[in-house]
Amino acid sequence: MSVPKLLLRATILFAAIAMVAGCETATRLGKKIDYKSTGTAPPLEIPPDLTAPAYDERYQVATASGAAAARAAGKSSEVLPANPDARLARAGSERYLVVNATEEAAWKTVREFWIKSGFVIAVEQPQLGIMETDWAENRAVLPQDFLQQFMNKYLSFLNDTYKRDKFRTRIERGSEAGTVEIYISHRGAAQLPTKNDHGVPEDFVWQPVPPDPELEAEFLGRLMIAFGTPEPQATQALAALPKAPERARIEKSADGANRLVVDDGFDRAWRRVGLALDRTGFTVVDRDRSQGLYYVRYSNPDLEVKKDKGVLEKLKFWKTEENKPEQYRVVVSKSDPQSVVTVQDPAGAPDRSANSDKILALLKDQLK
């Protein structure tokens, strides 16, 4: 091979490495959003409670303050009349939409919103009011210059943010007659380095990252526009929403077991616990509102083995014989004017294990 060709290949490789390094430091200003995939690959194996990202699908949305977002969202208002009564509300740390609509009409509008935005819908459970997107990558954090365009065209397999996001929408019958409440929860994963016993980096694994409340709010604002609210009004509503005081704490019951006390009546606590389960990555197998029961699967993250053995295995971090998802019953009980959350085993007996305490702690972090 000639020297010029070697130099050319070396230059391209150096540029690729520099660009990938730059992905980690790209500033995310104004919650710029441009989710899309980088190529195609054979289907990944799907774990019990984690769907793999679709590599041949893409979605692109401008920031909520951009005119393009308003125009794009405005086109998706065919299911409901333009500008219905959609408003933002807050309960503790959770923000959600209250819309004057039936559950069926709201479901159609929400589904249309995600699809017209380019998302792949991975989970649809109308009986539970749950809709979930596939994993996707926010490409807006990558530099948008000539070199970036070159990478996208010729070296897309090397051009990665090493972060993935997915969103779950929960639609509940509202506490007010003729309304529904719509919640959006975020889950994220990032490819992070691991070190050996000598502190030397040796591998990269996919690990869950905390949910991003601001990203959830961003999409709530977009969905509000999709329901017919003018963009300036939606932007103002997000900015004006007051911060609520903490409304959840862990206490000891009379028998010494831990319980989570929530400063909400049953209806509100039921909805907030459902959203908290979504945000913390639980899999809701079933639910019975009349009994205040959520049937969930939980995997202890302290035991997870998240090895990354290549592109086709990068989301297979759930595989471990020692950490099979365990089933629990999360119980929301009335204790007017408050509500109490406890954890039971599959047979309905009080669960006093360390996992039970961890579940309550995770829920408390979301409900406070």
C-alpha cells in the first residue's frame, strides 16, 4: 500500500477518534433533541423488561421553543378538537397533564404524537394505560459540522453518544369527571468504563442512569401542544409551575416494619406510585386499583452484571443467573388524609427483606 493511502487512512481514523471523544463533552443547550439511530443491525434478543433499541428507525424533534415544533405538533391534533382544555399540574416532584378527554381519545392522540414525532412504540397496553417507546439516541449532543457530516455518511458505526433514552406514557382516568391525567417518565442508559482490581480501565458496560425530570417536562410541553395548546402558552405553563413541598417519608409501623407514608389521598397516591414505578424501571405485570395493588418485577441493581461484548450485546446487561427479576406486590392503602405504601411477597404476606426496603427507598425518592 502506498504512503499517501496510509496517511489518508490514518487521518480518517484520527478524526473518528477525536469525534467520538468529543461526543462526551458536547454541550446540551436548551434541551436540544434529535433522536435517531446510526445504522442497521440484526434484531437483538429482548430481555424480560427491557426492549432493545431499533437501529433502523429515527425521530427528530426541535426544541419546544422552536417554531418547527409547534408546526409539527399542530398537525397531530386531528383526534381531538383544536385547543382543548389541557393544563399542567404537579404533585410532589411529578408533573403531568390534565386533559378534558376520554381515555380512548387521549390514547389515540398520545399514540399519534409519538408516531408522528418518529418514535417506535415498543409497548402498548391499553388495559393498563401504558405506552412505551423503544430505546433511542439523542444525536443533538453531537457537533453538527463538516466532519460530523462526514462521520455520519462514512463512519456512522463509530459515531455514537454512548447514551440511550426511552419514554413511558401512562394515561389514567382523572380525579375530575371527564378528564384524564397523562404522565411521561424517562429511563436512560449510558455506556460507562469499568476498572480492574488495579484501577485500570478495561471494559465498557451499559448502566442505567437517573431519570431526567427536565427531559420529561420537555416532552410534556410538546404533548400539551399536540393537544392543541399554543406553544407560547405551553412554554409559559412549564415555567410557571410551582415547586411543591416534599410529600413522602419512610416510617416504622407498629410491628417495626418500614412503610412509606404519602401526603395524598388514595386516588392521587395511586397515580403517583404508578409513575414512580415507571421512572425507577419496575415492570408492572398487572394492577388492581380496587385493592390498591401493583404486581411488579424488581431486579436488584447491586447484583446486575452488565458486560458489553460488542455491538450486538451492548444492551444484554440484564443477564445474570444471580439476579433473576423477583415479583412483589406494591400495596397502596387508604389512611385518610394520607396513604400508606407497603411491599408484599407474591403470596400477599408482608415482605421484610432488604429488597423491600430498597423498593420503598426508590419510591420515596420519586414521591418526595
